[in-house]
Amino acid sequence: MNQSLDFHEFPEAEYQGRYQRARGLMAEAGLDALLVSEDNNYRYFTGHLPPTKNRPTLFVLPLEGSPFIVAATYGSAAAKQMSWVQEILEYEVPLTAEDLREALAGAGLSGKTIGTEAHDRFFGAAGMGVSHGEYQRLQGVMPDASFRDASELIWRLRMVKSPLEQECLAKVCEITGRAYQRTFGAARPGMTESQVGQVLVAAMLEEGADLPTQGRPGPCAFLIVDASRPLGELHAPTEKPLGAGDLLHIDTGAIYNGYCADFARLATVGPASDAQKAQWQEVRQRMDDALSVVRPGNRLGNILVHWHGVGLDGVEPPFVGNHDDLTMEPGMVLALEEIIYSESGETYHLEENVIVTEKGYELLTTVDSGLYLIADD
């Protein structure tokens, strides 16, 4: 192995801090270990990106003792390069309940209480790396162990971003903002939505993104030009040309070091009409009012626009309706968004990303939030 290559996403101290915080919550919840298998939860604790979903990779954090990774024989070398975790237990595919029992029992976890992601109320357990059948069998082959849901515990950790995570989120918002400016600057009447999308993808990569978007349909993002296209329908770019008076809506975000931006900006094709300016000003005022309540100690439910967390997932907890009663904490990164549907059918959407700070908030989406102009040269 080439020791001169460093593939670690963060210093070891970052992960040790995450383990310390997790163990504090585990002790309060009466958990002896966490068994983590969802892709981004696993990455959060290890810094390793599993190669494929057909070779599950898991992380186990005991309340006492050293953490360890369970990885397929093919792929364990990458785990050693990318993660600071010292102990990596290998298995031969396919992963079975017996493999997991052996790993857990070897760590002294037989008969212990183990937290899993099996009942994540936000993602509906769809993201567990362990197959449902083998997870059920694991409970059968470890009858003395108690398996309990720890999804909210893990989300409580991920909701509050460390300084290094905040730096990544600030960086990805800068990358996305510069790409938006370049895209609006390069767009011309007559270009198709797909052509605009291609400009945006290229600009994000050229500005330093690891990936150009969060994987939404189409080549790049939500792009809305046709004012009659309802927001609930698919908003992938089409071959429709930009026409005078159209409203171009981009709502997406680049990915940098695994962390996502998620914010929206608008442009008019040709000068904005008085009605368009008025609608935009109303959206802007509502956003300013919502931002005014973002500060530590306030309930998340006090935010009077739609909101959600942003991090390794473009949309993650805290989430409106699910976590209204939680109080805002320094380090939470939120996406706030407001939408107005005009009588003409146009959708006016503004979305900003912010970090909750000790005294209020820091705006991450500092790129101009006014109506951009797409015009002929």
C-alpha cells in the first residue's frame, strides 16, 4: 500500500469527537453499541465510502472498547486507506447473519443492547445496508441480544455540524453560487433547458465540486421555464427553448467532500415585468422575516417557512413537521425556503442555507439572491 497517499476526509480527531458525543448519547439511551450500515451514517463515522451496495460495509461503535468495521474481503483495503478505524473484520460475500453474529460476539456484545437504524422514521429504514432478511435472522441467531432503534440518536449527532463540517458546507455553497452566476451569465434566449443544465454541470465541476448535483432527475437540477409546469411535477430539464418573459428556476446544489448545498435562484428571460418584480419582493420579504427568528434557543417550529437540515444528505433532519419542538443549536445547518404561486402559474421560489451560530445565524448562500437577467448579447 502506498503510504504517501492520504485519502482521509478529516483528521482523526474529528472522528474521535464524533465517537465521544455518540457515546454520551448511547449511555443516556442505555445502548451498549451502535450498528451502523446506512451509507451516509457509515461515512459520517468512518470517512470511508463503500464500493457497492452488494458488498455491505458496517461500522460498530461499542460503548466501551475500540470501534471496528465489518467489510467484504474485496474492499477492505480501501477501508484501511480512507478510515482511521484500526480494526477491520473481513467476510466473504454474501454478508450473512452469522458473519454479523461472529463480529458482534467477538467484541463481547452477545446479550447486550445494540442500536440500529431499523426504524428510522425519517427515511423509513430504506437506507439500511443490511438486507431486511439478514437483519431479521441476526435477531434470531443472537436471541440474548436486544436490538433497538437508534436512528434519532444518530440524527441528533448529525444535526449539529462540527467546525470542519461547517467549512465544507460553506465551501460547497460558494461552489454552487459561482456556478449559478456563470450559468445565468452564459444562458441566452433560445437555449434549451437541457443546454442550460449542461452549462451548470460543467460550471460546478470546474468550480471544484466532487459531484455536480445531488442526483436529482435529468442532467443537473430542477429547472423550470414553462410557467404552466406545476411544482409537483417532474422538473428535469427539457428541450424547451428559453423564451422572452420566461422564468428560469434552478434549485439544486453541488457536492463537496460529501457535503451538499441546496438552494434556489431565479432569472427572467428578458427584463422582469412589474408583476414579476413584485412577486419576487414578496418572497424576499417572507424569507427575511423567517431568517429573523433563526438563533439558538428558539424552536425550529417558529420558522414560518419550509425548512430542513442540510449535510451529507441534501435533505436531512431536522425536518419541518418532524422536529418542530427541537430548539435551534449552534452548528445546525438549515435550508429555509419560501414559495409563492402566482395567478399566472409561475413559481417564485427562494431558498437559503444558514448555520445557526452562538448569536444568530451565518448566511452560507451569499451569492446574489435577486432576480437574474438572461438577455441577448
